[in-house]
Amino acid sequence: MSSSKPSVYITRRVPESGPALLAPSCQVEQWNKDDPVPREELLKRVQGKDALFCLLTEKIDEEVLKAAGPQLKVVGTMSVGYDHIDLTACKKYNVKVGFTPGVLTNAVAELTMALLLTTSRRLKEAMAAVANGTWGTWKPMWLCGPGLDGATVGIVGLGRIGFTIAQCLRPFGVAKILYSDKFENPHASEVGATYVSKDELLANSDFVLATCALTEETKGMFNKDLFKKMKKSAIFINTSRGGVVNQEDLYEALKSGEIGAAGLDVTTPEPLPTDSPLLTLDNCVVLPHIASATDKTRSAMSELTAKNILAALNGTEMPTEVKND
């Protein structure tokens, strides 16, 4: 392989569609394991590279950029979120940043629906009853849940994912879809979603869905004050980022009956420690951050990351570049 080819370091074992796109024109080096690359290894392997193909688990800060060297042109993250990347440092060192919005929208919406159904129909408790032998004769009041039919669903953040979830909700017979966001979505009427204040959404929703980005404004936003504003029967679902939730406050709200139940695909930290009090609750379902875990979606994410990297290396417009103004 010619040494004139640009070099790329991939920080994890990823679907082959991405590395296969890079291989013909790049020297590709990879941490070919399912577990994250150790920090020391990352700092060593990134030296002299022209591009970095990373995941949410890697903190890409000034130390990493300096370790790479001045020839580093692009960081491509195989994720929608990019708060693990120091954008200020990237701008300082003239490093472009690519991410993967859009391609995982349907998969995340699908998983959000799965959490809605799991929590509202109390499937965690039902499966436990089958396994532990407490399933007895048919009882009219046993394991009844609210269901989606006739419910009011509040979506905090009506971007691509929130909008697609709203589309998925309609066949289930929900009565109302409310949303709150920084700005009104001009297409909200297409899915029957009504723009309201956050307080109005919290007070009126049977289900509250967090589909917002993690920013300084949203960090820890779902805390005891917000949980107190929800219905006592409300079910909270988070498929955005763990950092938007104060988990101690969520635990207290669930344990005390302040809210009815919760379904989480994202936590802080990840993985969630096995001694987390959230895992002791029957009314809390926790998944290991698998919202985008379909074969099709993960392959598309890997491919888009590679396309972002190739575009930046070739000096052309990246398909999905993080605007770093």
C-alpha cells in the first residue's frame, strides 16, 4: 500500500461497509475489538493520522488532536451525538467534524415505540411473573397498564427522531400529540402535533418522551422539578442521551410514585452499574443503548462516517458535517 495514501484510525470494530469504503484510497488502522480503545492506546495510534473514525465512547479533546499532529483533517463520529468531541479545539486546529444524523432515525423511533409499549403494558413485570411462577389464574385487574389508545403524548424535541416517533404513534389511536422545542417545527401539523410550553406539555401528557439533543441547556433538564409537574401516572421515556436526566431524581420520582414508570435506552454512565437503584424498580425498564441496533442502521452509520471522512480528505463537501461556527 502506497505511503502517499492518507491514513485513518478506526477506534472500534464497526460494520465492514465503512472500512471497505476507506480501504481503496486510505491506509486504515483499526482497534479491531468490541470494547473501547484504551485512552493510552488511542493517543499512541492517532499519531500521524490524517483522519479519525470514532464513536461516542471516545473523548476527542485537545490532547487527542495534539497527539495526532497538524496533518489531522477530520474526525468522523459514528453517532448523531457529538458532545464527546471538543468542537472548540477542532476549530482551533482546523479539523472538520462529521456525524451520522438521519440514517438511524427510523431505528430509534422503532425502539422508542418498543419502550412505550413495554412500560405502558408492564411487560417487564409480566415476563418476570412467567419466569418466577407468580403467574396464576386470570385476574381482571392484574398487570393492567394505561396503553396508548386515547392517550396524550408529549415529545420534548420534535427534530427528525421526534417527528418520526409522532408518525409511528398515530396508528395506535393516541388522542393528542404535544411537543415543546426551542423553535416550532413547520411540519408539525403533518403528524398532528401541537406546539405548547414545556410546563403545559408536562401537565397534560400521559407519556413524556425525551428526544432532544444534549446541550448545556438540556443537561440534567429532567429533574425533580420537572417530574413534579408531570401526572402521577405519567410514563417517561428517554432515547436521547443519558445526560438530559438527573437519575437520582428519576429514581426518587419512580419510587415515591411521583410518576408512573420510565423506559430508558440511555443512562449516565454507560454501562449503568449493576448496583444502580434504578435496576431495583419494577416500574423502570433500562436497555443498553441499543436504539440504533439494527443491521441496516449500523451499516449505514459506518458507511456515512467513511463518506464524511473521504469527503474531508478530498477537500469536497461532507455529506453530514457538524457546523462549527
